[in-house]
Amino acid sequence: MDIFLTAKQQIRLSLQWAGIRAKQSGFYQIPSHEGDLIAVADPVGAGLVEQTNGDFAVSRLTSQLRYRWEIGPLSDLFVVYTRGSNLPGRVDEGFGELFDDALSEPIVDLILLKLRYRLGN
């Protein structure tokens, strides 16, 4: 989302979230020739007492709030707030909980100030 306060001031908000929940339903092998997938036994858990659990969940969120002020030609002031998370596991949670946890448990949370100023003519 972009908001233009004036011709020389801008606020930009960007938000990107990838939320995946996957449940194991079987193991398959790609055939050496054209055809359907081949069902196979659990390749990792075949020699173990317990079968492996292939369920997984991923919640990865990146958000950024940026303020830009054009001081003059080729001269800008940027104030940037970045927040991001990457939460593995959590298979039993729904997408709402995954998104809420990604917002409340960041691994990146910082503010950056950048001044770009053109010297000379």
C-alpha cells in the first residue's frame, strides 16, 4: 500500500506472509520412465521402531513500513521499520494462530534511518 502525503512525501506498507500446513498421507517415488508416482513404504522409518511423522507447518512473515521524504533532487530521507519472523513446527495450529504468532514472535525487529544527499551541482 502506498500513501502519498504530498508530491515529496510517501508512506509505503508492505506485508508478505507464507503460511503452510501439511499432513503426511503417504510416500511416493518418481518413476524412472513416464507414468504415475509409485507408492512406497516409509523410506526413513522402515528400519525404525516408530514410523516417521511427515507433518509440518511453516509461518514466515515479512513486513515493512517505509517513510520517504524527497529533500531535493536526488536527495532523500528514509525511515524504515522492518519486522519479520520464521516459525517452524506448530502443526496443530490453524492459519489464524500461525499468523498471530508470526506477528507477536519476530526474529527481526529494527528501525533504519537513511539520508541520501547529493553534493555539488
